[in-house]
Amino acid sequence: MEYHQPVLLDEIVDGLDINPEGIYVDVTFGGGGHSKAILQKLENGRLFAFDQDADAFSNSIDDERFVFINQNFRYLKKSLRLHGITKVDGVLGDLGVSSHQFDVAERGFSIRKDGVLDMRMNQSQPLCAKQVINEYEVDDLARVLTKYGELKNAYPMALAIEGFRVDQKIETTNDLKEAVKNNMPDYKSNKILAQLFQAIRIEVNEEMAALEEMLLQSVDVLKSGGRLLVISYHSLEDRLVKNLIKKGKFEGEIEKDFFGNTQLPLNAINRKPILPSIKEIKQNSRARSAKLRIAEKV
């Protein structure tokens, strides 16, 4: 099964500073590219890989040091505990949608392929994109488009969707594009559609809530000196990662003790995000918007 090329692979391997006897977690297994590179650096160490998409299991690695966990990464601590693991040396997350998920039309992720409005990363969960688009009230739909798509014309777009679904149910990605076609100028249509699809996908999969939970649990399970590496692809994700590293929390200002000292759980290894090279972007267009942040447990 064809999955995407792993993004920033060399930077990930270097950034993890791998201990050959250590325990590592890849919370976004996908095609297994990052996991395979980590295993090459391990001797008696172990690697646990999470992916909620059942399709990813076909890429599972036949290696006694490797364990595949078919779960959302928001269950990181609980799932590791079931395997007797309470502390790890490194956690890697490569966020967003895999190329495989975009390429399979019937998954409904792509603005370029017509398919059923699904967008579930875990296909056994009840909520799908079709329900969000057809059943959410206008105010709720506008909230989703504003919060997760950062769309400036979210309310008119939500009204357009409501108007369209009065006459017919919005079943496919092409139906959705038809419903909103008058709410965007042609020269910006791809960008706006990408924001619209992103917003719906994040809502369906509870991506931001799951990311917050995974990040906080990663801090808990990391050993002192352990590394957290996260590749993000849009500003909502990157902001959460950046704030946790910089402030120890997702919102608000840094908390200080009585003496004015800060007690942050993570120390940034790179002050600015690591970006892919021009060469990598030419070879793999998915890398274009990638940002890697690396932090070490204090």
C-alpha cells in the first residue's frame, strides 16, 4: 500500500539523539518510514508505534523490538502502561493526513478527488464529515469553519451550505464544492477549499483536543533528557506545540513561582522550527508546509 515519503527523516533521526537501548514512540506510524529509520539505530531498544487508521497496519514491521498499537495517540499513556511502559526516551509525532489518505478518493479528504464525505481517520468512529455538513446548525458550522479553517467568510459559507442542503443532501466532496462555489473567488478557490476541508476534518477527528492530550501525556512519559519531536503542517497545530515548549501550557502567560522563577517541563532544542530543504520539497511536495520542533524533558 502506497504511503507518503517520511518528511524531515534525517532531522528526525538526529533530533531524537537515539540511545540504542532506549524506548521510543512513533505516535503517527502511517507508512512506517520514520519508524524503520529509528529501528535501524536501536540495538536492544524498543519502538512502539500508534496509528488509529486500520490501513496503516498493513505497513507493520516484522521485528521483535517493534509493537504496533491501533489506537488514537490520545491514549498514549494508557496504551503504553498496558505494555508495562511508564517512561520512554523519545516521542515523535508527524501530524496531519497521510498521502495515502488523500489519495484514496472514498476517504473524502481530498479537494481534487470526488468521494463520499467521510474524513474519518478511524473508520470505526461514528461521526463523519457528511453528518457535520448536513446536520450541524449554521452557527455551529460557522464556528468550526472559523476556529479550525481560519476562514474569514465562515458565516456566509455556512449559510451557503445550509441553503444547498435544503434541496439535496450533501453526500460527496463535489457536492460540498458545488455548495460553496459562489463564496470564493476563482483565484483563491483551492486555498479556501483546503481551509474548508481542513476545518471539517479537524472537527470530525477531534484533532486539536487529541493533540493537546497527546502532548501533555508525552511530557509525563518522557524520561529526564528524553526528546519530544513534532512535525506540524498548519498554524493551529504548530501554535499548540510552540506554546507547550515555550510556556508549559497551551494558552496564557508563563507561570512563575513566588520568587519569579519559571518551572518549565521542556527545554527547546531549536528556537525556530526546522524547515525542509528546497531539495526535499522538490522531491516530496507534502514537505512544503512542514515545521519540526524539538524539545527535551527538563
